[in-house]
Amino acid sequence: MKKIIIIIISLMIVGCKNNQKKHSLNNKKNKQINIEFNPNIHTSHIIELFVWPGEYPTRPMVDEAQKYFEPYKNHPAIKLSDSLFQNEIFYFDELTEILLYLEPFPSTKFQYSLKNSPYAEKTEIINEWMQKLSTFYVDAKVEFFLKENEQFYNGVKIEVENNLPPSGFIKLMEDYYRENKVSYTIIPAPEMPTGGEYGQRGIGPYVYTENGTLIYQVISASIPIKKDSVTKQYEGFGFDNKEFILRNSYHEFGHAFINPLLEKEKNKRIVESYQQLFTLTLQQVMLKQNYDNWLDCITEHLVRLGEIRLAERNGNKEWAEELRKYHIVELKFIFLPELEEQIKKYETDPSYKSFEDYLPELLSVLDKFDFSEIEGRLK
């Protein structure tokens, strides 16, 4: 087992540093979705397992990591991470993004500057945190754990490769948002906790560089895995799920187009002008999905709008309708019907050079809503 596919671990430790520079040479015509492992991301998920412990009998690599790293559960890296989460200094998604600015552990150097990121004002605590994570990486022998389980990681990579979005996916997204990104990368993380043994999870970080934006999708396993009772071999690796990977690609990569727009002050002000629509009832509905503020609520509306429209424009009308029902009826993203009707003007009008150009007009549909309308839709 330990001798198989050594290249996977080489990719984890060395490839991360070089591949991003190669991405800058990609043009729109030949862009492909990359699949990479990243020691920083794997380390952070291992840390997270001890910040928010749980039982994962159908997640083999989570279970293995919990057993392997149990002696280090009181490590300073875990204590500091817990403090950052509990005091809401950083959300875990933000820490995931920050780690992609760094060289692979055990290095604590930045390969991309934080100066243009949302984290530029928090470099002191970030430096302290990454030093402790790097120390954990060495002390707990994370590299050895990854090498010891390289056959499993190789199986994960093959499953993701077999379930990638169709070849025209990147062009479809960039044409729709009228904006190009440098690269698109999926980081499968079989050690990623999911809040339960049957849960699924994705994170959509993006990194600003001198050459443009690198966007990522970090995904958990999405299929429960058990060992065959006779052969004692795993029956799959948890990532053989085309629908989950495609849906996450639309959603998590979509965040890289929407979030940077809403981080701009002029666009924040437009969103904030509708703050009164974030009624107590709507707040409660969004909080159940871990969205605790109005900006997040609108961000998620726009990302899910993109999911629906991209599915529709890709010719998958049945899936688009499923997404509508799921997002509007089940999850109560109540502004989506009006947003979708309004976005059709943008789709047929090339005079708008970017999605951002149309954003004020798109958000103007919120003028139609008041307290009673919102409460009625949430019943």
C-alpha cells in the first residue's frame, strides 16, 4: 500500500507551489479543472476534527485521522484554532482561504501576498496561527499520515477525475459572468468533517495574485464508505458522486465571481440599503443555514441564482427546476423568483460588460418587497 502512487504525495508537498504559477499561463480556451491535494488544507481539517469532535464511522479517513492524531488533541495549534472560532475572529472557511496563500507546510512563507485580500489587517494573528499549524504539521507527523494513506488518496483522486463537470463548464461560467479567472482547482479532502456521517460539505475559497484570481473548491466525501466484510477493502472512497461535484462546482466556484463584487464598498452600500428586508423571521431561517447577516443572505441568493441559470443555459431544464424548488421552497431563498426574471435582461444584453455592471439593476427588484410580503413567503 505504501509503495503505490508516490506521486500523489509529491503533488501535495511540491506541486502546490509550482502548479499555481503554471495556471497563469492558461488561457480561456484550454482551461481545465485541476485536481490537487494540499498539505495545508488537510492539516487544517485534522485540526478541525478536534475543535468540533464527532463520530464518522462511514468516513474512513476522518476515522483514521481521529485515531492517529488523538495524542495531539491538546496541541497549541488546536487550542488557538478553537479560540479563533469560539471568539468569531475567523470562520473556518476564511482560514481555509488564508492557507492557500501560503507555501505548503512546513514552510510558513507566503507564496501570494495578503495585501489585496480581506485579511490584510489581521496579519499578526494569522502569522501566529500559521506558525502553530506548521509546528503541528511537524510534531504530529502529518506528512507521514498522508504518505501512509496515499493509496486511499489516490482512489479519491480517480473518483473525482471520473466525475468532473463537462468540458464546457469553465467557458459557460466565464461567459455568463463575463469575467475570466486564472485557474479552477478542486481539492478533495477525505479527512474533512461534515457535521455527521452522512453529511456533505464544500468550501469555495479564492486567492488574489498578481496574475489574477485562483479559485478553488474544497470538498468532503459525499458517499458513505464501508469495508467489504470479506476482502476488508474499502468499497469506494466517498467521491464517486457526479451530481454532488457538479452542484458544488456551480456553487463554490460561483462564490468566486459573486463575493468579490459584494466586498466592494459601493456594492455593499447598495445591499445595505435594503437591510430592512432582513426581518426577524428571515434572519431565523437564514441562521439555520449558518448565514447570520444580510450580506451573506444576498450573497447566497446571487450564487444560487447563478446555479439555476447556468443549469438552464446548459440545457438541463429539469435540473434547473429541481434547483428552483430546492432553493426557494425548501431553503426559503424567497427573492429568487424576482431575481431570476430580472437577470434575463442581462443575459440577452451584451452592452453590460460584466455582472457587476448589471448588479444595481438586478438588486432593484428588492424594491418590490416589504415586511408583509416577506412574512407571507416564509409561512
